[in-house]
Amino acid sequence: MTERIISAGHKWSMLCVAYYKRLLQSKLGVDARLRLLEELNEMSDLHFTPKMLAAIQPMSDVELDIVHEAMALDGDERCDASFKVLTSRRVFAIFQQLNPSYSAALGH
Amino acid sequence: MTEPQKNVVEPVPEWGPKMAALPSDKWRNFVVALFESEGPPEGKGRKIWAVERAGFGKDDGTSTNKVLSTIANRIFQDPRIKSAIREYAEMYSHRILPAAMRAVKHGIYDNAHKDHARFTSMVLDRTIPVETISTVKIEDHRPAATAEQIERVIQRIEALARRAGIVVLPPPIEGEFTVVDETP
């Protein structure tokens, strides 16, 4: 079995997209919704294409719990620790199993 | 206390949007009355005076202070009046600016004025302010998460995944590699 090497930044982007999409499913004010949509719109680039972004499905409850577990490590503003945990091979492999759309997005 | 004259507020050519949004002229007159030079000072019946001057209460002027005070308090609770007061205050401050400038000028030109030095210093501070250069060094002393903490969190995450029916085994590292010749 060969593992595709994915940069930590890409993993983070994919997780953010799934997280934002999950947030967009909850009850939000118009301002917050617009902000999230603008964030999503600005996330794609030449490498992380709009097709990849579109392929990612919103986070499930378990994924959300995992993100919150990792974020508990962070200080007030920085997210160094959660970045390290969430983009680690061990944890991202879990995300890929929980949400196959990450792997599907990589195929685009 | 002098008998307040009702409805003698000077006409204002054009109200701002907040003043215009008030429900009636009485409300607008109330805001204007709060800014007038006449009348008792704050805490000594100013609001009651303003309410009466604006035309609230009975026409024959027999409304008691208690009634007028209740009206004043009710008006003050309204968010529209707060916005209107803020808007009017801004307009008012522009209107009194020339007088304020004349007073400062007078204080500066008159050497015998008791606040001559204060006026002069005030103007100098604004026109030739003292420059100070500050170097701010920001250091982050928050402790970074330790390897043990990170490991504990990863284990909790794996437990969450197991509960969700996910077999938590990171894929083994496999790869094809070639030796790159680094000689220039």
C-alpha cells in the first residue's frame, strides 16, 4: 500500500473546509454565514482547486469532537498545537476514514 | 424656579436621520431642551423641565413633577431617544466650536487671564505635540503544548474514532525513492 503524501497545509485546508461547511449547516446569522462563505471562496488556489473544495463533505459529529479535542490544546489565539495534532498522519488517517470525501477531493 | 415656556424651541432647518425618526415634535423638542442653556442643572430637575418645555403633560400645566418625571424616564428608556441625543450632541458640538475657539484665542491673547498658561499649553500640545518613540517588544510566554499532552489528545481522538467504528491504524510508510545526486 502506498500513501499519498499530503502537505500539512493541504490537510488543514481540507479540514477547515469541512468544518466551515458543517458550521454553515447550523443556525447562523446572515453576517456569520456571509463571512464563512467568503472564507470558503478565498480558500481555493492553483493547488487546492475549487473542484477539490466542492468535493469535501461537511464534518460529522465525531470529526467535530476530534477537532474540539485538539483545539483544547491551543492557547488563546494561536492554533499551533491543534494544527500539529490534526494534520498528523495518525489523526488525519482517522479523518480520511470518517470522511472519505477528503480522499475523493485529492483525486480531483 | 421660573415657569418654563412651552413649545418655544427654535426651529431647526433640517433634522438628522435619528432626530427625524423620533415619533413626534414633542420628542424632538425634548432633545433640544436638554441642550438649552436655560433651565435647572442636571440632577436638579433638568429632565422634568425639559419634558415640560417640550410640551408633555397637561396643557394647563397642572401635571405634577412625579408625572413629568415618569414621562421623562419613559422617554429616556427609548433607544431612539438615545440615538437622537447622540446625533444632536454631535451637531451641537460643531455649532459651539467657533465660540470655543474664540474663548481659547481670548485666553491666549490676554496675558492676565488666570488660565493663560493652560490655554497656551493646550494649543501648543495640539499644534506642536511632544514626540515620543516607544519600542514595544512583545514576547509570548505561553507554554506550548508538551509532547505528552499532544499524545494524550491523540489517544483520546483515537478512542473517539474507535467508538465510531473506525479502525485506527495509521497507514504504514511505504514509498518509492531514488537517490538524488546532489553534486553541482
